[in-house]
Amino acid sequence: MKQIIGGIMLDSERGKKIARARNMPAKMNKSKLARRLGIARSSIYYQSKRRRADEKCKTLISGIMDSNPSYGHKRVTLALKMNRKKARRLMKKFNLKPKLLRKRGWIKYGDLRLPEAIYRNEIKNFCPIVPDLAWAADFTYLKFKNSFVYLATVIDVYTKEIVGASLSRWHNRYLVKSALLDATKKRGCLPAYVHTDQGSEYQSEEHADYLKKCCVNVSMSRKSSPWENSYQESFYSQFKLELGPVNRFDNDGELAEAIYRQIYYYNNIRIHSTLKMPPSRFYELAKKGRSI
């Protein structure tokens, strides 16, 4: 039978001797005690360097995970600039796990009854190399106080940044148009492509016809194919998880503030695993023309 003392694997008898020696009163002569027990004097004082280093790293990892409850070992690695294998080993050793785990997304079943859109997926197998070349738009709902609040967002496919957002008690063409106008105002331009699902809101005159008049290519996913707008699906899946239960807020104003704070956190603080940095930082580097 083996025993770990001071980070060293020892047989039970020797381990008991070392433990007994360490528990002796400080006034006792440790050299005599070691000779008596038949062990090296240094064994009494030995402390594992790895154990001390691991404890220090554990504190750093715990701090990052407390500030970012959804972080797993990949983002912890990026945040601390730590070796990925080391981060995984320590998180497993100290049982450190994300406090928030991603849930599955949802499909707007009401759109399944609509006829096939005249627009096709223009950005399938698309690989943008600059910001503002392609945006993806979608909206989701939050059940709040026996009612619903709808959030529409626009994401830059290249930088993964939420460039436009709009909140409303109704999901209609004005909701999605407001998010698009917000993105246009912030970026100061329109992209070459805007990709959405086949929702009636996105096929409306307020949205699709407006884009065509502005010489923007309208792109749409196939019916019942949410993975063709994975940019937004992935964002909403994590966004709702990190926002948490919305009924903890007392009114619409508190909820709206929390939503926009969460979008700010996503854009400016949270590390995107693909970009290895927050989206806003990635956008800044891209605009400066630096290699990424």
C-alpha cells in the first residue's frame, strides 16, 4: 500500500514515520529523530515544488472562472496564456468546471408553414477576409413576466462582433429593421451580403426590399436549416445561458440594461475561442491591417 507525503509516493511504513516526525514538537532535535526512525532528515522538511506551483495556478484559474462562469479549459488557457494540457490537468485535479453549460438552441416553428423563399444561401462555404463584407441577422425571444421580449441582433461574420441590436415587445419587420439600422449607424456602412433565415420579417419590404435598393445581396438559409446561420445560433445559445434567468429583474428597464451589458461583455471582454480574443479587439486589429 502506498501513501503520498509531501507530494512523494511512499510505502505506508515510511510515510507514517515521516508524518510522525513532522508532528513532533518543534523543540525536539529533528536529526536525532530522523536517525531513530531510519529516514533522511531532509524528508521531514521536503515540500513538493509542483504542489506549490499547482496551488498557485489553481488560484489564478479559479479567479478567471469566477469572473467568466462559462469558461472551459480552452478560454482559461487563452486568458492566462497557459499551456492547454497544463490547464486541463489542473482543472481535472482540482475539479474545476464551468459554472454554466451550454444548452441547445431553438427553431422558429411558425416559419415552417411559409413557402420557400426566393432567396438562396449566398454565403454557403463563404470565407470573408475583411470586416463588414457579410453580416448575419436573427432574433430570439425571452420569456419575461408572463410575456415575451424579443431581441434582434446583427453579427459581423468575419469579426464575430454584434454590430447591431434591437429590443421590442413584438417580433415584426420593424424589430429586425431597427437592428439593421443600428448596425449601419455603428459601422457607417452596409455590407456586401446580409444573411438571415426565411422568417417573414426578413422577407418583408422593410427588410429584403430595403437591402436590394441599397445594392446589398440578400442571403437566406434553407427552411428548417438553422445550422446555415450558425453564427447567430451559436451566439444566442451562449448569450441566454450567460444572461441567466430573466425573471430576477423587476421591470423592462432592468432587463434591457442587463441585455446590453451582456452584449458589451460578449463584444469586449469574453474571449471568442475561434478568434482567441474578444471580437472588438479582433476588429481593431483587422482595421489596422495587422496580420492575425
